[in-house]
Amino acid sequence: MKARIKWVENVCFIGESASGHALVMDGAPEGGGRNLGMRPMETVLIGTGGCTAYDVVHILKKSRAAVTDCVVEIDSERADEDPKVFTKIHFHFIVTGKQLKPQQVERAVHLSAEKYCSASIMLGKTAAITHDFEIREA
């Protein structure tokens, strides 16, 4: 996997992926930015949420569960001192579908957390990661 980061101005950068997509990252005004995009660490958190949500939906579909929606709400804490790594991350999955079984959703979340989600497993080296879920009927 490759990526390219291009400095635009001040603390604004454009990240380009090998798949041809780009995103703007910038800082807050008090840090020299113009607030034109997400902070780099926000992109790490959002990417991790996307990684685990992808896994959960994939696992549920593979088990023939009638999943129709999946939202992951993330709360995190970072260290006060540099490097300001994530120290706590909580993933709350809101999974919607038809007659979803709690065991199925719990299994999907667990498999993502323990086996498949490279991003959260990597962040788990510095952060205490927790998960919970709720099921909504479609």
C-alpha cells in the first residue's frame, strides 16, 4: 500500500491514496491552520471505524444475517503529553436489520476486534479498546 502527502500551506496537507482518492487535512487556527479539513489523528480514528464497520457488515452478510445498516460511534482519549497517542477507544455499533440475533452481532464485533481489523488491532498496542453494540429492527 502506498500513499502520498503533499503540503499545501501552513499546516494544510492533501493526502492521496494509491487508489486515486484524496482528502484534505488541516489544523485549527490556534495551531496555524485554517480548519479546511480533518485533523490527521481524526482521519486515523475514522479510518479505524471504517475498517471495523466493514468487517462487521461483511461477517454478518456472510452469515446470511439480514443487516441493513451499521453505524459506529467512537469515543476516544489521547495522552496529554507527546506523542499524544490514543489511550482509550470505545466503539459503539448500532446495527440495523431484520431479526438480527445478538450472538451474531457479538460474534461479528469480536472477530473484527480480535482477528480482522488491522487498524484497531494496531491501535490496541497503545489504547485500551472496548466495544458494545445495539440492535435495531429494520
